[in-house]
Amino acid sequence: MKKLIKGFYLFLIILFLYLPIFTLMVFSFNGSKSMSVWTGFSTMWYKEMATDPMIVEAIWNTFTIAVAAGVIATVVGTLACIGISVMSKRSESLIMGFNNIPLLNADIVTGIALMMSFLVFGITLSWGTVLLSHVTFCLPYVILSVMPKFKQLTITNYEAALDLGATPLYAFWKVVLPELRPGIISGFLLAFTMSVDDFVVTHFTRGAGINTISTLIYSQAKVGIRPTLFALSTVIFVMVLVVLGVSNFISQRSEDEE
Amino acid sequence: MQPLIKLQNISKSFDDTQVLDDFSLEVKENEFITLLGPSGCGKTTILRIVGGFEKPDEGRVFFEGKDITAMPPNKRHINTVFQKYALFPHMNIGQNIAFGLKISGKSDQYIRDKVKYALKLVNLSGYEKRKIDSLSGGQQQRIAIARAIVNEPKVLLLDEPLGALDLKLRQDMEYELIRLKNELGITFIYVTHDQEEALTMSDKVVVMNGGYIQQMGTPEQIYNEPENAFVADFIGDSNIIDAIMVEDRVVKICNTVFPCIDEGFGRNRHVDVVIRPEDIIIKRVPEDYNPKVTDTVFNFGDGNKNTLGRLFGTVTHNVFIGVHYEMEIEAGGFTWLAQNTVNYPVGTKVAIDVIPENIQIMNKPQTKDEEAMEIDI
Amino acid sequence: MTFRKLLAAPFIFWIIAGTVIPLGVIGFYGFTTRDRNFTFENITAIFTAEHAQALLLALLLAAISTLICFVLAFPLSLILRSSGLGQKGFMVFIFILPMWMNFLLRTMAWQVILEKGGLINAIITSMGFEPLELINTSGAIVLGMVYDFLPFMVLPIYNTLMKIDDNIIEAAYDLGATHKRVIWNILLPLSIPGIASGVTMVFVPALTTFVISNMLGGGKINLIGNIIEQEFTTSANWNLGSGLSLIMMIFIVGSMMLLSKLDKEGEGNFI
């Protein structure tokens, strides 16, 4: 009996979480514009989505910005961790304190602060300002993923490599970096996800005519949603599922190997 | 007298691994009983079944004659001291100890007095307001014990409670536990893989392996008269050697005849012999000494010079380990482990003797299954 | 040594340019008029009826959503822990998967369902009832907040619950505690760090959102986030927007300080 109630509770929450997404997926195959009446199966919205230049451009922008922001944040963040790790405790905690600000601050404040700063310093809002802004809020995630790995770093391994005749650079590349790799990878993935998912900061810092998936949905939601967006969300959902599934599978396998 | 706890034909499996198979055990009131065995031998599972945290697949558990197999742990008059103490980290020490008393609805005054008494019992008076993480491992262990005994359980279950402590502290706590047991008069069921703990504290030791009882008895019995090679090997360092029981009270070890005191193994039977390292008597022999055949031959009945068996060999290893030297001696094609307070340097030619009482004869297990054979209780 | 420290230079530059200076700009605009004169007007503007109402409503809706999220997430995490389903990552995965879906898409889904011509009203009218005013209500906004932020409450609570040693729970049962008592006296207090971090992660975005209130409130219900957003987009009054942002930040910092006291060790940290 108790088990039944528990199971039912889990089922209700799953229903609550997935029914809305599922509804979008169902109506993405609807034969008409209706969002409540089923008029027959069709893939017309997928075709329209693939040929709609606005949507295609938004997808392109979303992913190019996310990849670029992820890479820049990962490189800058990892280098910073090396630098911070040899600093005094006081400067470290000061820097980490500042690092946490964008993390804890509301998106809207980060967004308007960046937008005003760009304009005050005479920088025209564009694709580039979105990228710079994304790097700003992605950096803390990279630092927070990589820094703990630095703390766990077995410094003796590095010293052992030097002792065996390796140059510092070689020792870093061959000994230190492999130990940091999981942190760096998760930092990049986190940065990438945050960038893809962002709406608020992009909303304030984008130049005229620059759209990401999020801003496109927002502007369409105001004037009326077309089922092309349902098709888009179905595609995104399936992609998220595949990516997470594969990465879960990979991490499971590497754990098994260990 | 009816036993306080009776485990009857208990079987338990986890994911197709049989941990206990038809296990039976009786625990008398006021007994300090220790379940001793290597990890995975099923000893903790027994404790958890008695505590009510696991249900046996088969068999029953009786407490004072009543079947408590299906009774949940919060209804049993049994308390547990967990391996890693399991103190509630969000409560102070007083609150931890008072936890069980509060549940049973005792008055505040009673609880206060009891907590005070329990803390005194474990030598931590005045610690009521302290936080858990301000305590050392040994102190946390005492609090865990206080938290359990304050409820006046009939039985206290202890799951390797000293495992996380260092040697010195462990020895102190061993005496503490004996004292507590005597003062409180409750039954202790103690689980450990440490033979020294088991031998020091228990009234009765149950040696387990592979879900079966290997031997049960007083610490002296377990140590001096191991019933099989597993027990002998597990309890202390031993020399376990193949031998042939020539006849009653005569055993041939390394082709040398030794007198012994065991009887009833039949004639010319293959047996295992256990000899404790401290029971090996070492005598230095001159460098050029050539043992004569007569030296190794045992003369029946005449009761003089050659009453002991004797092997000749050379010391090959020697380590000083505190009170005595631990040596390895190559003799008769076997490497003997020997302990002695006298130092015989490596290379010394020696003779080794064993008096008949210190030669323990055991039946040879025929197969692996028989090795794990349940010994009748 | 100094060379290695130099590697942090680009990052420090980025912090200064991307965090410190922009916050300074907000501060500057917040305390000045359009003619660059010092003023408190942008700050005291919060006391005008329109702004105060928006702030109070945002606080109220955020608090309600946070409470609902907690009431849903805590039993859920308990079930995941006790049933052993938690060990199998798959079940947990199901409950946090929506987190990875674009947040605008998730909000849009509810807009579609709740709309006048949406799914729910279609079902209601097909049964012969009058259509309901579902969208553009405070209830719709709370629903959206709960839906969007629930996984952020589940994950930290679940994480702290899973970290609790089984022995501690067994010890409580061993000492006579009932199931209810174990939940109230052991599991709930021990998961406070996770709850604190979950509350932060739901309350702060809910308090500051303008997206959910815009999409599900139809522009009729204004939260403090909407007011600020409008000052930067339609009204273009940066000074007022900055002043109101500073007020909002006081509430963010305040609630965080309160909650971080409950999570001293950072146990409930998300990352």
C-alpha cells in the first residue's frame, strides 16, 4: 500500500514535468496551426522550421556563441586556476569572492549592467557583445569546476616528473593536465549549457536583428506562437536526451573500467 | 535456563550471494559473545538480523522465547553501537544520548539524570553541551555506547566498534567495555575481525567463515585447541603442517616422529598439525654438529632423553618485534615461524623441539566444502 | 612563480571589465539623475505604489513558488532515497532532465496549454463547461515558476539526503524512533543545507524573473523584474532601472546571507 502511494506520487511528478513537453511534441506533428485540436499527422512544421531563415539563424547563433563562449571561458578559466593556485590565501579568497558575483547575482542585473557598460564605453551591441557577456557569466562555472581539481592535485606527481628530468611545461602537459581533465571537461560542458540556455543576458546585450533560440521564442511568444517552435522544441528535447544519454553511458563505462 | 536470544536455522542471501546458510546460535543472558571472522563471513549480517535491520530469508529469531523475526528495530529492546558511531551530527552530545529516552516519553528530570549517569559511565562527565565534531574518535565511540546503554537494553550489539581507533585507544576501550559489561550486567554481542579483541574481551567466541560457524568456545579453547586449519590460521600466527598420525599419541612431522597427546585419529591418517610459534623450543647446536639418526628417533616408554621430537635447521630470517624475536627456521623441508626472547642470528644452526601438549592435531579437510563444514555446537 | 601568477591576468581583467565595472555603472546610474547629478530619487522610487506593489507581489509569488517546490521536492527526494531508486541514476536523471531543456521552451509549453484556445480550455469546453481564465493570472505565474525551478530544488535536497549515512537512520530506529520521527528529527534537520541551497536557487530567479510573468501573465501582471526590464527597453530610463535593481539586489543578498547561515559548509552546493 505504502509502495503504491509512493509510486503514484513519483508518477504524478513525472506527469507534471513531462506532460507539457509531451504536449508540444504531439502538436508539432499536428496537421494544422491549432494547439488544441488534432487534425491529423503531418511533418509540415518540421519542413517549415528547416526552411525558416529566422529559426536556422537562431540555431546557428545559439551554438556558435555557446561553443565560442565555452572555449574562451575554459581556456581563460583554466589558466586563471594555475595562476590563482600559486597566489596567497588572501588574494585567492578575494578573487574567488568576485568570481561568485555573477554566479549569485540575478541574470537581469548581470544583463542590464553589461548592456549599460557596453553602451557607456561606446561599444555597439552586436553578436560580439553577446559573446563577451556569455564568457563573463560562464567563467565562474569553469573556475568552480577546475579549481577543486587543483586542490586535489597530487603535487608530488608534478615534482616527481621534474625529478625524473621533465621540463615544467612537459610535466604540466603530461602529468598535471590529465589530472585536471575531468574538471576542465565538466567546466566546458557547464559553460556550454549555460550559454545555450541563457535568455536574459542575451536579451539585453544582443544587437539589433541578432537572435538566439531563446530570444526568438520570447519575441514569438508575444506576437503568437507558431507550431514551428513545437517542432524546434521536439528536436531540442531529443538532442538533449541523446547528448545526456551518451555522456552518461560514457562516464558509466569509464567508471566500470576503473 | 532458556537462552536470551536464539537464532534458528537462519539463511540470508544478497543478490544471489548466500551470506548465511542454516545458521543457528544461542546467546545466554549476561554473556559477552563475539562473532569473529574475516570480512564477508556473515558476522555483521547476523548482528543486523538480531538488531532488526535485515529480515532473514528463512529461519526465526527468538528473544526471551518470543518470536521477533518480523519485529521492526524500533520495537526491540536491543540497542546497537555502530561501526562508525552514527551519532546524529545536528544534535549535541546530551541530545544524542537523550534521543531514545525522549521517544519512550520519560520525564525531563529522569532524562537529565540518566544522561548524566551515562556520561559518567563512559568517563565523559560534563560533556552534555558539546558538539559531536569537537570529539575525538575514541570519545565519539564512548558517546555512541552511552547513547545505546542509557535505554537499558537487554542486549547491546556492537559492530566492530573499535575498528576506527588506533591501537593504544583500542586497548583502553577493550578494558572499558569489559568494565561496562560487568557494571551493567547486559548481554553483549560483539562483531569483529580482530582476533586479539575477541580473545581479550569475550566469554565466548564464535569463529565464522563463509556463513558457517567454524568453532565456538572460550577464548582459551579457540586459541589452544583450534578445531580446523581455518581457525588455527585465523587465530594468531601458526605453523600448520601436513603430518601423518602414525598411531594414538604419535605423529610424524617432516618425516620425524613426535610424541603428542591426541588419540582416536586412527593409524597412518593424513592430518594437519598446528604448532604456535611461541611453543617452538629453540636450542643452539654447534656449527659442525651432525645430527645422528638416533637423535630423531623417539624411544617409546623409557621416558628419558629423547622424549621430545626434534628437527634440525638453520635460522633464515630474524626480526625483533618488541618483546621477542620473530624467526623463520628452515628445518625438515618446512619454514617454521618461531618466537623467542633469545636472539638466534640468521645462519645459526638450531634444533627445534615441541612438547607433546603443544602439538594440536586436526582432521584434514577433504574438500573445500568440508573446510567450511559446520561444526556441531 | 610570478609568471604563473600572470596566467590569471586575462581572468582578472575579465572580472574587472565584466563584473566590477558593470556593477559600478549600475551604482553610478542608480544614484544620479539624467543630468548626472547625485540623487536618491531612483532608490526611493521603490515606495511609489506601482513599484512597491510589483516588489511585494514578486516577493509573495516567489515565496509561494519556493514553498510549493519544497513541499513537492522533499517527499520526492525521500522516496528516491528510501526506495533505493536513487542509487540507480536513471530515476534521478528523469527528475532533473527538464532542467536541461531550454527554459523559454518550457515556459512556452505552459503558455500553449493555458491559453484561451489552449489544450485545457479545449478539454473543458468539449465537456460543455465555460472556458476558464487560466492564463494571465498570478496562479499561472506561480505554476510556471514551480515548473521551471522544481528540478533546482530536487537536486540539492536529494544530494544532501543521499549523503546521510544509512547507519544514522538505523541508529534512530534502533533507539526506538518511528518512521515519522526519523523524518522530522533526523532527515529534515540533516537536509537543511540542501534545502537552503534549493531555496536560494528557486527564490532568487523567481523573485527577479520577468520572462515567466511576461509569458504567463500576459503583460498584465507586473513583477519587479518586469518594471526594471521596461525601464531598459520601452521607457529607456536607465537611472530608475538601476535604482530599482539596487533595491532588488538588497533582497537577493539578504536572502542569500540568511540561507548561507544554514549551509555553512556549503554541503548543499550544486556544483
